[in-house]
Amino acid sequence: MRGLISYLLLCTSFGFAQPQANDAAPLKTLSVPAGQKLLMQLKSGINTKTAKPGDGVYLETSFPVSIDNTMAIPAGTYVQGVIDNVKRSGRVKGRAEVLFHFTTLIFPSGYTVSVPGSVNDVPGADNTRVVNKEGSVQADGSKGKDVGTIAGPAAQGALIGAIAHGGKGALIGSGIGGAAGLAEVLFTRGNEINYPPGTAVEMVLQRPLTLEQQRINEAKSEYVPRQGPTRLEKPKLTPEPSPR
């Protein structure tokens, strides 16, 4: 008899629990499509003189992304990435180049997701450009600068030679000056890539990104410091005792 009663109670409790599970609200998600661009700012600088593969890249979104009139990625979302490859500029040939990709989004609520993104552009940066779909950034060449480095000393040498020895001296001075300028070019590296903190970087999503809407909007829990012990005042007696 007791076994029958226990069985009936178990079935009843299961029957009540089943509708509650079915009545749970469905999970709302937002899908950010592939090709969506995110504008960010560097929190830490990148320089091809010192950067190496494996170094972290840290940014923050500076403009929000909205999907179907709903906030998907708010401004102030942190972005993490990693440097994949670095090339320093050469002394004779070879341009500086850096490749990095993005790995993680950290929302103001603390919600964290993986992000399949690469560099699409570095707006406003001088002397650099994105050269392939992987997001490699390459420094501009220094050919014009090198020509000036050689031509300047050559002209100066020609002027000094002409003043000292006439036309023949001008030719000799020009050759000596040009050789000095060429030596400087051979022993000097070309333009390096230098992105200081605050540099604008644009990311492009390579694949769709699915986000849980509720977790995006969750309020960020704040730490409230515990107050120290307060001094207790001496209680007053009512009525006050008469002095002895």
C-alpha cells in the first residue's frame, strides 16, 4: 500500500513539473551577419619594432551595432585579439608587415563570446594599408625618401666641389656625396608600422555571430565595499540616576 501511494505521489509531482518546463520562455538570440563591420580603438599600441607572434591585442568598440532595432554590440564592448605574424622593414628591400586577428568579445554585462573577425581597415593611419583578405597590414615603401637621401648629399657634394675646383670638382664632389647617401640608405631600415593607443581599427566578421539577447542586456553586478565597524555611543538612561 505504501509503495502504491509513493508511486502515485511521484507521478503527480512529475505531472506538475512537466508543464513548468514546457512553459519556460524560449531563448532569444540575435544573429550578426558575416561581413558586419565593427569600429574599434586600440587600448594598447602595436609597433613592428617590438611586436612578436603571440602578443595580445586589446581594443574597445567605439560605435554600436544594432540588428532589427535591437542593440547587439554596444559601444564600450572590449575586444581581444592576438598577433599572428610580424615582419620588420628591410634595409634594402622588404616592407614592414603585421597580421593579427580577433578572438573574443567581452560585453559590459560580462557576457563573453568568441568572435570570428579580421582587420578590414585602419582608418586614418598614415603610411599603411591592408593588403589581403586575412587582414595583413603593410607599411608603405620608402623609395621616394631613399631617392632624396641619395640626391641631397650628391647635390651638396657637387656644390662644394664646384666652389673648390670648378666643373671637375663638381663631378667628384657629386660622386662622393652620392656614395655617402647610398651608404645611409643601405644601413637604414624602411618605414615601420606604429599604431599608438587610440588608433581606429575596423574589424569585419568572417562568419555569422549568434548572441543571447538576455545576456547582452544583463545588468553588470557592482561591488559594494563593506563598511567598517561603527563606533557605538554610550546609551543614556531615562530617567537619569541621581548623583550620589
